[in-house]
Amino acid sequence: MCTTRLVMPVADKHQGQMLVRVVRAGNGHDTTESLEPVRFVPLIGAPGWPQGDAQSPADPP
């Protein structure tokens, strides 16, 4: 049986973003666990997107 894990930031109305872990077991059962509040920022400048092109996930176009 294979277990798959996904850790991702998810928008939360009260705390901004929450780091969430989703575990899918081989039997088809998913479990979701909120880990802690986080704040991911856009990657801009030379290693990322040009200044002004990055959008926050909390601010859709």
C-alpha cells in the first residue's frame, strides 16, 4: 500500500495562510491536518519574477 503526503499553504480567512498536510493512504482514506500559520511571500527580483509581476495568492487578479 502506498501513502502519499502533500504539504501546502492554504488561505485561511482568519489567519492569512495555514500550512496543511494531506495524507492519502492506499486504502483511499484522506486525512487533513492543519500544522501552523505561515506567510509565504512572492519571489521577486533576479531569482524570481520581475518586480511588480508577482501577485499574492490572497489577492486574485
